[in-house]
Amino acid sequence: MPDGQHINTIVAASIERLRSLVGFDSVSSNSNIPVIEYIESCLDAHGVRHERAPSPDGTKTNLLARIGPNVAGGVILSGHTDVVPVVGQPWETDPFTLTQKGETLFGRGTSDMKSFIAICLAMLPEFVALKLEKPIWFAFSYDEEVGCLGAPHLLKYIVKNIPRPAYAIIGEPTLMQVVTAHKGVISFETIVHGLEGHSSQPHLGVNAVHIACELVHFLSGLAAEMAASGMRDERFNPPHSTVHVGIINGGTARNIIPLECKFQWEIRPLPGEKYDLLIARYQERCDALIKEMKKTFAQADIVTRPMSRMAGVTLPANAQASCQTVMRSAQTNQEHAVSFGTEAGVFNEHGVPAIICGPGSIEQAHKPNEFIEISQIRECVLFMQRLSSELSGG
């Protein structure tokens, strides 16, 4: 294992790479291509082969890079390049400028999850110098934060174009704990179409906001049922499936009966729990409300459309040996489960077992003043050093 000074050098290089990555406003509504171009420049400096797997419209892209021989096996180090918005959040620093206060680094994406990508880039000299019999792959995606939209294109490209890797490490923030299970995420948008009118005559209109609120209340009831009597798995916090409404918007003025109201909601089921019945019950409630709405206005309607689906994760049976490698590198003998979703499910669905392990805490993700402790970067660098030793037979 390299001495402390060498580790300090890699940590410092990781922070500088992170400084550059945070400087890109890669909120999902923007193109991630500037970030990818920066990563490509780092790869080019070390002679590492790379290729893109672009989005269908070409405005965004995944990136795949290989270190070592072009053979089956090896490991993918995977992360997403997009971040969540900062609009409306009370940041104390510029979210797109890495700011250090003591041993803490602030900036959007520091925890979720540009630090992992930065460490991968800082480790390039180490990786390139290894005598690898199996490759190390970098796989960096777009639009994870809006429903894992980029990862399916990336995995289709991987399955079609390269020898199958043995497993993937998804560097989402886990405080460097080894995570082998997480809940799924299925999200929807419901749009209520009502009938406008003057608020002094509510009986002549169909109030889309009122109907939407009834549906939100119904979803709240389903959430309570799942907490009280649904499937349980004590590895998770909370240990049951959840239902959540995150956005609602409707109406034009206080004194106008609202014509339309939209809200977005999600289910986070435990791995293996069936949620079809829950969706069917929700649709039954919608159908009953539609019937009542049409008594006043024949064109009134409620439409629900799926937005995204992120599969839940459990460790495949054929990934036990790979998991042991990751656990030795993390110096732990314990597996964990988390409630947040990752791209691991997409990898599993395409035959590449995925394990989640990365620096930072999910408690900081998506919040104002997002941060990562430098100690977490150091711990991930040490993890990468041990993994390198495992991969090179050292």
C-alpha cells in the first residue's frame, strides 16, 4: 500500500478534479456534454480509450472508457454526471464553485455524486500503471436524477459493443458502506382537467384543484396502509414501501374555478413487493371521481401517465465473489440496504451485477449547502487503492 504522502497527493488531485466538475452547471435540464468533454480531456492525457453513447436527440451523452485489455470480466466504476437544481434553495456559497471550509467541501454534486467521478479521474495514473488481466471501465451517464434516463442507453451500448464486465460499482454516496439492496422508484404525473367558472358559482364548474387534493389524500391513505400492514424488511429505513407526492400545481387566480391541476407522485417499493394492486386501487378512485365530474362537464377527465421507473436491487446470486472483492476493498464484512434509488437496477437488468459504494452521505444530497468531508474522499481513495491491488493480484 502506498505511503501516506502518496495518498495525500491523490486526495489533493481528487479535490482539484472535483473543483472542475462542480464548476459545470450540469443540472439535468442542461446538456452534460461540457462535463463529458472535460472528462475526455483527462482520459486523453493518460492515453485511455473512450467512446460515447449519446442520447437519441444527441444533446446529452454517456461516456465509456477502458483501462486494460478488451476482454470479458473486470469492473465498471459508474457514476452520473447530472445534478439536481439549486433554484429556490438558500445556499450560503455559490453552488457551482467548490468552497472549502476547514475539512469540508461545499458545492452542488459534492456528495451526489461528482466526488466519486473526481476520484476515478485522480486515480488514472495508478490504474494505467497496473498490470491488468481484466479491464477497469469508467461508465458515466446522463439524466440519472430525472429517472435514470441515460443508463438504459449506456447499458444497451455496453451489452452490444464490449465483452461483458463481471460487475459494476455504483459510486453513489453510502459513506463508503457496501450496499447490495435498495428500493425501486416508480413515478407518475396525474393531470386533472376540470371546468373553469367564477368562484362565486362553484356548483357550475369542476374544481380541478379540489379533485387533485382528494387524490393526494387518497395516496396519503395508501401510504399509511403500506406502513401499517404492508411487506416489511428491517434492512431499510423506513422498513416498508412508501408513497410520496412531491409537486402540485394548479389554478390561475383565487376567484377562478381551476381548469387544471397537475401533481407528481411516486411509489418506492421494497425489492420483490408487488405494487400493481396499489396502482389499480388508485385508478379505481380516479374512475369514480371522473364519473362524478362528468355529471357537470362531459369533457372533464383525470389522466395519469408514467414518468420513470427505477428497478429495486438485490444482489444477484452470481455476484457473491465480486461482492467479496468490494467488501475487502472497503474493509468491511457487512452488507447494507438503502431506501434511495440508483442505476444499479439498470445494470442488473442487463446482466451486469451492481454493488453501490461511494463517498459522501445521502443525507446531504439534493439539499442546499451540499457538502462532502475530505475524510470521505480519503477513504474512497484508500478503497480504490485496495481495489487496484485486488485487480492486479497484488
